[in-house]
Amino acid sequence: MKQPKHPCTYDIRHTSYWNFFTNYYSPKLRELDILLKSIEGGGISTAEASDLLCVTEQSVREIMKKNGIKIIDRCSLLQIMMHGNSSLCRLLQREFKCGSPNVYHPGEIAYIYGLQVYQVEEACNKTSFGEEIPAELLPEVLDKIHIYIMAS
């Protein structure tokens, strides 16, 4: 008979950053994109914004109050995101800060995705892209960066 796992036991898995990004961030980014394209005049609820941005509802309300936001529409959702503290919000904040370039450099990739520069440089060395990585080829670089994740 198989022993049940201890509730504090985690599996540590080795995966590529691209695989992690695809499974963890991509679904939320797709939802965010769809929602931004479909928000009508009435806006969305704090619960929807909370779920989408991976922040607490209380955090959404605090950001709204601090920034004088009355309704969550396209613009205010982005404003909430720019003040959010989730890993998704921080990733998008860093991407916007870099201007969503068409060509990335290793330092920008490391900064945006929260990676070590040496990891990105090593991954770039494994490709023929050199120090300038076109945006459409970014997945190839991120796929060459290996990370460990904890899964319950």
C-alpha cells in the first residue's frame, strides 16, 4: 500500500524556464488579453481583477482607493496591474519598463523574467542569436534556461 505524502512534502522538478512560463504565466496572460479586448463600459469586479492579476481583492481595493479608481475598465486594470505585487504583475511591470522591445539583450531578459544574467548569457551562447535576441525567438532562449520548481 502506498504511503500518503506528508502535507509539507514537495516535489522539486527540473524544467526549462519556457516550460514554466508557458504553464504558469501564459494562461493568465491569455485571460488578461481577452479581458482587455472585451471589457465594456460597466467594467469588471474587484474579484475578477484579483483573480486575473493574482493579487488579493483587498490589494485591488487599496490600489483603487490610492489611485482614485472608481471602476475597473481597460485603463484602470492596467493601472492596477502596474501597482500590483504578484509575480505576474511584477513581470509585466518590468516588461513595460523595458518598453516591450522587438529585440532583447541578455540583461533585459534577466531583468524582465527575474533570472540571473549569467543564465541568460549561457542560453544565448547556445543559440546563434548572439547578444540581440529578436522578440519572436525569445522562447528559444528561455527554453535553454533550466530552473527548479516546487510542486505539491
